[in-house]
Amino acid sequence: MSATNSYLINGSFNQAISPFDRGFSYGDGVFRTLKIINGQPQHWPQHYQKLVADCAAISIVSPSAELLISDMLQLFNPDEIAVAKIMITRGEGERGYAPPAVTTPTRVIIKSSLPKYAQSNYTQGVALHVCNTRLNAQPKLAGIKHMNRLENVLARMEWKSESIFDGLMLDAADNVIECTMSNIFARFGDDLITPDLSQCGVAGITRQQIIDHAKPLELNVKTAPLSIERLLKADEIVTCNSLYGAFQVNKIGTQLVHTADLAKRIRELLAHD
């Protein structure tokens, strides 16, 4: 079923975001994007655990899991397949960067339609643009899915061709970090490498699921720095996120990339997680 875009703010269909909300003013908050199937949030324990950790990293008290589930039960129908975006901000405050001593977090849940991915993405793989926009190092925010996403916005503006699925994002030293909306893995023989995100980038839950539960893949999963030059020599490259699972990469920039069945194997792994 298709989903009509709608949202709840603090559990209500009738509230609005204040211009004094620090999420609106400064991007002072975090978010998660997840798939809803038959009204149920997929991989909810992992998403909620990451939401709590990201909130704690910037000293926001996360709403309880029960409260968020209650909101989603209001917003999504029992037979619905859709996307939920959960945003938690620090709440309202006076002008200025210093947060109030006491705040009441704002919670927002947005419902939108699940993207329709081309069948060729699953059977043939996807092409990536190499973004000119670089990710800046900020260890205190590294790994967190915070609401300051202007780097990703600028990167996504770099291409308009529908033949390009996503953009590969590098840091200032030309290390591969992630894509604009997904994480990335590269296979070299029996080693499966995903970039080190200790300085920048978003640590998605699908990335973590692959790291934690990759034994059936019979690969040695490692987190390590990954240069663009090394990436282009990989035996296989896949991207992953919570909505589509995993796709093979068949082209980066103008260079064709070898493909096999790793993305399919990962999707099967995620389906049983």
C-alpha cells in the first residue's frame, strides 16, 4: 500500500514546530529512518538503541520506546508498508548557542511512502557519483545521525541523472567514508572492509548488522581506513541502508566495478536477522 505523507509532533496531529525549537534553529537533534511493514517498525530494537545512544552523545534525553511505539501505532495502519522518520530535538530555547539548563525534547514522527527501487538495482547493481563535497572531521559527532546534514545536501545536488543511484563521499584526505544516504562495504578476497567512521560519517544500523552477524558470509569483517584508490581495486562493493538492504555497486564515476552476489547474500542475511 502507498502511504500518504503525514506526521505527529509530540504525539499530536495538531501541533507545530516552534521557531524557537533548537532542532529548527541549529539542527540540534538526531533522527532515524526505518521501514514499516504491516504497521510494525522493522529492526526496532537496533534502531531504538542507536537513537538512545545518539541522543546521549549530545546530551538529549531520548523519549521512551513505549512512547515512540505509541506514536507509531497512531500514525501507521496495521496493514501499511511505509517509511518512518523519527526526529528528536533538544526542544525550545532562547536565542544563542548555549542550551537551557532544562529542556523538554521535541519528538516528531513523519510517515512517507516507501521508495520504489528499480528492479535493475537488485539484479544489475547501481552506479555511484564521486562527490566533490567533502565530509569534515568532527570526532564528537562521528557516527551520529544528527540533524546537521548540509554536507549531504550539497553532495546530493551534484548530480541529476537518474542513472546514478547515490554519491560516494570522501573526507579531506580522500578516504572513503560513506554515500549520501548509505554505508559502504568492499570485499577483498575473504576480507570485507567498511570505512573507519571515527572522524566523520553516520554509523547506520544496517552497517552494524552486517558487522555483527556476518558469519554466514564466511568473510572477515573489518573496520579500517579505505582510500578511493584501494576501493576501486575491490573484488566487490556494496552499499546498504535500512530501506533497501544492500545493492551491488557496478560503477563508480566512470570506472566499471566487478560485481557478483554479495549484495544478494547480505539481503538474505538481513531478512533473517
